[in-house]
Amino acid sequence: MPLGIVISNHNMGHKTVECISSVFDSDMESFQIFVVDMASSDDSVSIIKEHFGRQIRLTCCEEDLGNCVGLNIGIRQSLAAGCDYICCLGEAVTVEPPALQKMMRFMQANPNVGMVGGKIYHKHMPHYIQQFGISIDFKNFRAKTLYADCADSPELPNIVYCDAVSACAVLVSATAIEKAGLIPEDNFLYWDDTEWGFLMKQAGFEVAALADAKIYHSANPMRRCDNTKVNYYSTRNCLNFFMKYTRPEKCMKMSIVLLRSIFESFYLHRMGHAHNMAQSDLTAMNDAIYGLRGIAPASRILENDESGLGFVNFFEEHEAVYMEHDDPFLEQVIRQINPDIQFLQLPSKSAVTIVRCKSILEIKDFHYKLDFSDEVVYIDKSYRMLATREDAKLVSDYETSLQLFLYAMQPAILRRISETRRIEF
């Protein structure tokens, strides 16, 4: 059996069925599907059994141990079944018929490549890329999703050699797994695929993403998560990754850069009166510093109370906008929120003017030249919005508060690195 398909499901039975169906519709002739259900509380298991029965191997876990654990269970089963290649798919993706075949052939022709992904599109906006590889930036200490939200174009590369690819669509070889290991499980959620790609490269393999392998992901970028889970695990695991792998001579800089990022998130949540989200920022930071890994205690995950920046509500309530600079993707997002909104070609007192910026916390001049300055909003790359004079006052106080935070917290991060890696500062 040359190929094992592994899917970890948690309360997404119907989407998992769509994913499996797309695999059966693919051009692959010889494969086996391993589905691992992570203690779904809905009718996922019965839905999957009803559609596929004995066509797949279904394993049911009694507790939710995380997507990475579910995938590793399926990977082990694939290896035991003699699979030379294993493809992990997210329950919310569908694959175009040639995608799996193209990924397989590429790996067979390039044994130096241990991990390959595809070009992943927004399913609800299929001409826009969700991601096309991941780059780990040890200069700015972040993982960058390549070509995120870019319009697809024939001018984009056919192959992207990168540092990692999303676990929602990744093909790996049994040989690479033998040398680099399984997906790191102590992240529980988020950063597990990024770390896996990093370990693949540390083991001497290349990581690539193929434009011809088209994958569609149904997750909506503007969908609001009901709790603080995403914020908590993303923050905790990012800080842990760079504390673990940053070269010793760069750790001082890393601590400053990541603390700035965490405080920025905390401050934005404070601006939005999102107490739970702000608490999540600080709890995640402290848990990374004090070594809490794997699934967090239930008390760490709170209700998502983020609403103060009001991106969705703001555009639901407006009838017309003028964009100072064209941004097709942002325009599509706004139209998804309010299909009836008008986009004007010239500024007007009847429309709100949108000014794009890198980060609303970096804005220095709030005296916009237009006479109707109260109808101007700033939107940054993360769709955070500055729209009130209260927001402006908080932004003007940001730098002073940041310096106090850095003074208090940097020693704790350096102490943690010193204790775990035997590095002296």
C-alpha cells in the first residue's frame, strides 16, 4: 500500500465526509484512509460510518488529545500497514482530483524532499490563496504564511521551497518520518506543523509546496472563534518554539521582539474591552515561560469577549465606503459582511474613508487632511480597526506602557531559556 491518507476529526463529521469523498474522487488508485475521531460530542462517528463503512479504518478516541495526536495515531497505523507515503488532511479541506497524484509523483522524483504541500485556497473565495507554504523567520521571530490572501496568478511560482507546510494538507515519506520523527505533540494545537517542518529540515530534508496540487479550505478568515483557544495556543506555542530553537546569540533580541508582539495583542484587546482575550495573552505567555505544554487546564480557555474593534459590526452598519488604496481582498471580505455596501471611486461625506496601515499601534499622526475626519477609519493588515478618538488616545500612550512591560518580563524569558538550554546571559 503506497499511500495512507490520515484525517483527524473532532465534531466536523459532515466536513470530514466531504474531505473523504474528494479523496475517493481523486486520481489515486492505491490508498487506504485512516480516520481518527478525537472524542466528538456530536454525531460525527455515525455520519462517517454511514457514508463509508468498511471503506475506511475508523479509530475512536475517548478524549480529545488534539489534532496532532490524532494525526500521529493515523500515521502510526499507516506505517504499520506498510505505507511508503502518508498524507495528512484537515477535516475542513477538499482536494482537486490530480492533487494527491501530483504530490506523490513529486516526492518520488525528489527523494531529498521529505514533506510536500499544495496551494491552499479559500473555499468561499476560490481565486484567493489561503497559504502556499510557511516561512520561519528567525530575524523577526515569526512564522509567515506565504502568499496569504493573494489573488492567484500564473506569475506565481510553480514550486515554493519553504520551511513548513500546513498540516491540513501535507504529504510526507516514511523515510523522512523515520529520521525527523512524528508531529510534535506537546503543542496540542497550532505550531505543530511549523515545528514538524523545522524538524524535517533539521534532519536534512527539503520542504516544498506545489502550485498544481490545489486544495480548498472551508475555514472563513473572518469567522469569530467562540473562545480564547486560538489566541492562547498560538501565543504560547510561538513563544515556546523560539525559546527552544533560537540561536543563543539572538535570544536577547528574540525576547524583546516576542514580548512586544504579546504586549501589542494585550493592548489591542484592552482597547477593545476584551478582558478575557487580554487575560489569555498574559496567561499564554506565563505558561510558556513556566513550561506548561500539551493540553492546557480548562480554566485557561475562556469565552471570547472580543468585540470592541467591531470590524464586522462596523461594516454591517455602513452603506458606502471609499478606499484610499485598492485592496481587492479587503473589498471581498467587506462584501461578504455586507453585500449591499457601495464602494465609491472618490471621497464623499456620505461614505467612510478606509486608510490601510501596517499596524494601528504604529500610527503617529491622527490629523487626517479631510474635513470629515470623524468618518475616517484605519485598518491594519490583521483587520484591526481604529475608529474613535478614545482609540487614538490609547495608541498615543502605547509606547510608554510597552517599555514598562519589557522591563518587567524580559528577565523571566531569559531565565527560562537559561534553565532549559544551559545558556548564560
